[in-house]
Amino acid sequence: MIRQLSDKVFYIGTDDLTIDLFESQYVVPDGVSYNSYLINDSKIAILDTSDARKGEEWLGNLQEALGDRTPDYLVVHHMEPDHSALIAKVLGIYPGLTLVASAQAIRMLPQFFQDIKIEGRCRAVKEGDTLELGGHSLRFIAAPMVHWPEVMVSFDESDGTLYSADGFGKFGALGKCGFYGRDDDDWACEARRYYFNIVGKYGAQVQQLLKKAAGLPIKAIRPLHGPLLEDNLQEYISLYDTWSRYEPESEGIFIACASIHGGTLEAAEMLAQILRTKGAGKVVVSDLSRTDIAENVEDAFRYPTTIFAAASYDAGLFTPMYEFMHRLQIKGWCKRRAGLLENGSWAPSAGRVMKEMLGTMKDIELVEPVVTIRSRMHREDFPAMDALADAILK
């Protein structure tokens, strides 16, 4: 789609509604957008390209927005293929074009494009460098590990726009979730799932970028995925600040359950009911075997307390729980309280493995007691469940 954003700035990105898994792992029922922009000033700059899946459509958008003019620059904020797949194609179509990117991004180009000819066609930019286009001037800001090492963002000093790369992105095609953040009924839901699963490990680096951005008169944020943000910017920035400091966003308790034959899930639901009876506010129970792991990761980060309820399996831990906790390990889950409920018919082992995995994470408070049931919950298990609920609510 093409959309004129201002006198000289155009949106030329694409919606992908046929993709089944983003990055081959995240379900995207509402698709995803590959955002790209064109500044049609005295000098013309293309800001990022598209995923190859939508290459033909994107090239059509570009050529329609250009009319009879020829671009001078291709600015590459991020080398991940969903944004950079058409670099070689653009360089081939426009032989006079200069590619503008960080030095590390330029070094990456041959990794993605065999036999690409870039000698004399690249301009490496660093923190503080500017690209003068006429009325528009882009100032570059280094954003390493948000969430790749070569990432740059840019700030248009003429209109106050931050081109934020993957920062402030979200799942969802613009035709589904709305072109602007104000059109999006629940921006935070899919933005949160996107953030914690894709960017979330790099909270310290996001904090560094937010500190740099705090000194800029930002009037709009234009990410590489999801709606463009112009209203209530402080709300979005505040959420990013909370997320990247690994602070809980909402009051509540998340119970993640991995149950083989239903006994563990029954116990988890009973524990949730005990917690509610004792005055807990929001208690969310998720069956890990039947729900999106990315959404479960999102909830573990969202709430201050997670209770892990799992069956023992092969003298270890039932696979869905192991995969979930491993995902939390690599995404940097920290600064939370954790409770444990294990089930084992003859030799309970889930609790031991869950303790070991929690032990690799930072600033996790393990709330005692660990509740052990055998096969099914019995009346004799109620005191331990009651004690865990009291300790969680203390």
C-alpha cells in the first residue's frame, strides 16, 4: 500500500496476510506488516525494503511513489531479511544509488547476497552522522542489539519522526490492526508479545536507546512492523521502559501448567481457585500443551508471580514445561517470584528440574512450599496447596 504521510514522506510498505509463522516460530493470526518509507525531497531516500515474500508488491509501491524520479539513497536500519531482502534488487535497478548503513551492516551484506557489487556504493554512518536530503535531515543513532548488533535508528530533525527499526514494532498487518496506533484497539497486546519474544533479552540495550531518545523532540515513531505511532507517545515509551527494565506491568498471578493426562491441570485450576478465594486479584491459568508459547512467555513477563505446575516425565520434566522454561531462560526472565507444583505417579522429578532451571535465572524468589501430588490431587494435598497460596499472597 502507498500512503502519503506528509508533503514529502510516503509509506510504501506491505501487508503479509498469508504468512503462517513469523521467524518460523511465532503464530501471527492477523499477519504482519513490512514497513518501508520514502522521503521524496531534493534528494530521495528509501528507508528499508521488505521481505522477499512481498517483493513484487513492494517494488511496485516504490516505483509508483517515485514516479519519474530516481532514488539517491537506500537507508538500511536493520539487516534482518524481513526488511533487507530486496537490497540487491534495488542496487541493480538504480546503479547510481548509494546504500547508507552502519559499518557492521555493510560488512553483513555479502553474507546475504552472493556476488553483490557494493564497492564505491556504500556510505557507512555512525552515531551522530546526518544525511541531508533537502528539507529533511536524518540523524543516525546507534542501537546495537536492539535486537541485532548492526541496528541503527534515525531521527528526522525536520519533522520529529523517529524511524525506530524493530523497536516499537508489533505483530499484525496494518489492514487488520490499523495504520496508526490510535486505530489499534489493543496495541499493547501484540506489541508485548512481539517485544518479549524478539527484543526482550536485550533490555539493557533498549534502556540505552530510550535514554538517547529522551533527549529528542519526538513527534512520531515509525517502526518496521505494525502501526505508525503519533498520539500518546508517552504511553508507548512508558511501556517500553517498563518492559526493558524487566518490571512487572500488571498485578496478577500466572499459572503455567504442563499436564499429561489432566491431573496436573486439575490441581493447577484448584490452586487458582484457592488463590481467588483468599483474595488474589487476577489469576491466569494456561495449558502449555495447547496454547501459544510466545503468549505464555509474554504473560510470565507481564505478571510479578508465576507458578509452574508440571508433570514428571522420563525422570525429568514434561516437555512443554521444559520448552517454556528454556524459552524464559534465553529471553532473560528475571526479577520475579516463582512457585512450584509437581506431579509424579511413582518418582516425582519435575520439581527438581524446575528448581534447577530457575536457578540459572537472575533475581528469582522461589516461594515455598513446593507442592507434590501423586497422579491426582487428593484431600491430603489441600494443606500444602493452602500453604503455597498463603505464601504467594504474603
